[in-house]
Amino acid sequence: MLDRLDHALRRHPHHPAVLTTTPTGAVRVRATRGELAELADACAAALRARGLAPGDTIGVAVRPGPRALAVLLAADRLGLRAAVLDPGAGPDVLRARLALARPALVLADATAQAAAGWARPLARRARLALPDLGALGPVATLGPRLPGCAAPLDLTAPRTALPARPDDDGDAAVVFTSGTTASPRAVVHTRSSLAAGMSAVTELVAPRAGRPVLGGTFFVLVPSLAQGAPVALPARRPRVLARQLARLSPHSTYLTPPQLRAALSAGARFTGGVWTGSAPASAELLTRVKHAGAAEAWGVYALTELFPAAAVEQAEKAAFTGDGDIVGAPLPGVGARRDTDGELLLTGAAARHRYLGEDPDPWVRTGDRARLDAGRIVLEGRCKDMVLRGAENIYPGLYEPALHVPGVELALLVGVPAPDGDERLAALVQPAPGTDPRALREALAAPLARMGTARPDAVLLTTVPLAGRSRKPDRAAAASKAAEILAGREAGRSPKGGAR
């Protein structure tokens, strides 16, 4: 896939590759296809001139965009392994991850380095933090260099001696996932597993040459550009995102559920197909997207270890009346089974090869309880999210989808410790803007009645805490918030940020 992308970029060098949007909604070309190929060549020559050889690891702390993509293309060209570093993870976590990956060189843009040094107060306000990168090995700046940054990567190195792309199936990327500071965990993808994942995205989304795609992830950029489609990076501000969608009329759009909700609140209209993942996507959200103009609205079930694994379109998801969250049939080439405890295991060509420092394993443990319903995956909750109330095991994922009635943006079921040592079950329900609380409680009455013995002890209309880059619901924070609200009720007061 990356080889195909390299050829595609050079075939039409003057065509736009990466687009950006001004606050007024005007579309600009951030990089042409030729400029992206040129930058990838320059990065490859510079890395080779620094002595990096096939099998070496480079750390990449560069914001999504043309530079980050050029680095990954250069790493592929040289047979290097790219360890993706998240500047928002915090210095302790990043220090542990760097110690595990042991990169021969870290490429960081000025924003990432600002967090480590001269602009630390500004970085804290931007929720960025990095350790002292210089103390962990060589660092080079990619992009504009500001005071206090490391020396720039020399992009003037001669390119005549660039080697042919390796044809073996070596490690391509290291992506950090779950784990602790003391014991970080990293997913290792090979060139073949990345290629399989991107091929699956191509078949699912079917980008078309010349038709814009809106999305900012590597798995959106590469397949789209390889098919000749320009890619626009999503605007961060919802109103600008809404104007961006109006100006671009994209053939395909990939946004996370929080981005979709924010765009809808800003009055966004959609065109073509819309795909969402990285966090739960309810049938109600997908229905709102279609009502806002999308021809199709898909929820994508994907993991860092296997992207994508399954997908479901709004019509199928809305028609599902069983317990749990239907995420669709496994995509071609993906195998699925349950273990004896009900955990979903996946395998396929796009599955990660191993975790860094561990032996290979063809089966990916998802951490999700699930069942197969007529060949379709139905999630029943996270294995570790079980709530024990009395002598009954309650799996929130079985019941949360039913709470997403019209007017609900998010809904979680969490356990709250009770004074007698048991747990109470609380539902945190986040209303959509402008929703009448009384009407929403009436709409929730029927699904709550169908929950039987799993009916929550309290229904709290309040915002659901989010966490991480993908802004997934934070169950630990939600449980703490529910406990605070319930304690406030018992004390006869209404805590700040409480429920209605």
C-alpha cells in the first residue's frame, strides 16, 4: 500500500494532497502530491545520512499532517520502525515508553519540544507534556525550529544513494496502548499487517480520485491518497468544522463520535459516506448523521491491534432489538471467536504481530465481552467493567445501547460503592443540547423497565466525562462523579456539575 502511495504521489505531482481550512471556511492546499513525495524523499535521505539502518527505531512526536506522513513514508522506504509518541501522555508515561522502544533518534516538532522546555507553562495550558527528550537520546526537529528546539533534521542530504524499499516483512510501527508507567505496553505492526489494514479501509470506504476525504488518521490518509483523493484534516472548532464540511462536500468523512456530536450541534450537514469509531457510536448518533444529509453512516469497530475489524451501517444498527451493542459482521479476512469467559478474540492479516517484548500471538484479546449473532459481533461490555450488585453480575455494555433514545448523546452504567459494601448501579445520561429533561425521563421509562433486575438505582442527567485523544467515555471518572452526585443528594445539597 505504501509503495502504491509513493507511485501515486509522483504520478500527478501538481494535484492537491493535503487540504486545510481557514476559520472562515476557505479551503487551502497545504501540500501537493509532489511536495509530499519530495518531503518523504528528503526525510529518507536525512535519516540515512544520520546512520539509521533497517531495523532501527525512530520516535515520532509530530502532529498529524504532511510532515508526520512523510516521516512514516521515509521510515518504510528505509525499513525503519516508527514508534508513535503522544505528546499529551505526560512526561512519566513518555519516559517509560521511550525506555521500552529505545529509539535511535526522536523526531519532534516544535510543539512537542515546547512541552519539554522553553514553553512549559504554555504547554501545560495546551495539555501537552514531554520529558527532557535530550536526556533520552538524540533528538532532531522536524518543521519550523523555535528557540530552545533541537537542531533540525538536515533535509539537504543527497538522495542518489537511497536504497530500494525492503521486500521482507519487518516491523513497521510501534503504537503504545494500555499499560502502566512501570510496565508500558506497545503494539507492533509489521509492513504486511499495516498494508492489510489499509487495504480493508480502501474496500470499506472506497475513496475516489479527485473527491475530497475528510479525516486525519494514518489509516485515512494513506488509502485515500493512494486512490488519488485529496484529504482534508478536520478543523478543531465545531463551527469551522461545519463550514469545512459545507465547502468540501467530501465523498467520505471520518470523525470520532465526539467530533460528530460537536459538528451536529454546530449545524453541520454531511455528504457521501460518514464513518466513525475510536469510541462507542450509538444508533441514535448514526441516525442524526443521516438526517443531516449523509448517504450512509457507519460505525467502525477497530482496535489498535486490528484496524478495522467490523462495521455496521445505521439502518442495520437501528433495526437491532437485542441486548448489547451490535458492531457488525467481521470484515473479510477477520476471524472472531469467544473464549470460555465470553471475551471476544480476533485474528486476521491486519492483526498486530505481537506486543513489544512479548512473543507473537495470532489472536488479539479485545477485552470486550461479546457474542456472535447470525455472524455479527454484539458487544456486551468490557470484561473489567462488570458491576456486582447483590449476587448479580451486571455487564453495562448489555444495556447501555437501549438508553440511547432520541435526545441522549451519551449514556453509561457505572458501579458506585454503597455503605454496606455492595455496589449501586447508576446511569449517567448526557442529554443533547436543548432536550427537555422531563420529556427525556419519560422517553427513558420504557428501556429502563426492560432492564429487569439490571435496572439502575439512580438515573442522573449530567455530562459524561471523557478522556484520551479519542475522547472516549471515562468510566472511572464517571463512577466518581456519580458517587459525588449521590452523596450530595443524600446530604441534601446539589454539587457543582450535578444532575437534574
